[in-house]
Amino acid sequence: MERKQKLLDRCEAMSLLCIKASYHWSFIKFVCSIPVILINSILCILNSLDDKKIDLKIPNVVINGISVLIMSITTNLKPGEKTEIFKTTSNSFLLLTHEI
């Protein structure tokens, strides 16, 4: 009976840890997506300016480079996939807890 209670406690703890990890990766996904949205909005505004006096070639290239860098970091980290993995793992531990 004592082993069963230990196993139950561990499953509950793992479920809670997986939920916290899911929230963490969801936050990282959110933090990485906000700058990309803002940068693309700035690019849209800069590209719509039709002033021949201002040369926007260099700022355009720099802002595009920053956007690509953030998107590649997001792609390599894969926070969306990790969020889903931790959600399903948490649900699995929760189901195991209910079975015990």
C-alpha cells in the first residue's frame, strides 16, 4: 500500500511539473512571436512610404535580417511542439494517477 501511495504521489508531481513546463514553453512561444509581428508591421509601414528623399534600403535589410533571425531561433527551439508534448505527457500522468 505504501508503494502504491508513493507511485501515486510521483505521478501527481510529474503531472504538475509537465503542466508547468507546458506553460513555460507556451510563454517562450508567445515572447518569440510578438517581436516578429511588430517587425513585420514596421516593415509594412516602411515599405508603404513613397518618399524619394529617404533611402530605406539599409533599414529594410536590417529589419528583415532581425526578423529572419528571430524566426529561425523560434524554428530551432520548436516551442509549439514542446508545449504539446508536455500537455500530452501531463494528461498521460493524470490518467495513470486515476488508474492507480
